[in-house]
Amino acid sequence: MCRAEPLDLGDEGKSCFSGNLNIDITNFSSSWNDGLAFCALLHTYLPAHIPYQELNSQEKKRNFTLAFQAAESVGIKSTLDINEMARTERPDWQNVMLYVTAIYKYFET
């Protein structure tokens, strides 16, 4: 398992889940707006739930649905709305950070 502080997306934090997944995480807002970052993060812990290589950044709702369902399969409730996330270019960074933190807490503590 990768141990990184959920609030630190420096090189170590990004490499924990973005390694070979062709994803660039630079912030807690626009970097998460197509669902791929959530899928990459959850693919790290639940690879059987996320067919990452088949995902497309243009299919935002599908990406968010896969990620949120994968998280819910282990008891992590989504605090984000799929429709709102799919239509927003810059999601609220605090809401995204809270959900990402919940995912990290579940798997890393």
C-alpha cells in the first residue's frame, strides 16, 4: 500500500495512484472534474472494480459512477453528486478533498 498524506499531492502523493495511469493531479478541483482521478485512486486499492484502461475522459458520468460505486462497495459513502460533478469544470475543492480524505483514511489507516 502507498502511504501518503491525503492533503499532500506532491510527487509522492501523485505517484501513489497515478504512476502508469496517465493522470496529472495538480489540485483538488479541475484535476478531478472528469472522474479519472477518482478512478485512478480507487483502482490502486480496488483494481477489479475499475477497468482503468477502458476509461475515457469524455464519459464523465460513467467514470464518477464507477468510482463512487467502487468506494461504496467497501462502505465509503460518496459525499459528491455525480450529475453536479459531471457538469462542473471546477468542482468545489473542499468537497473533493473531503471525499479523497475519506478514501485515504479507509485504506491507509
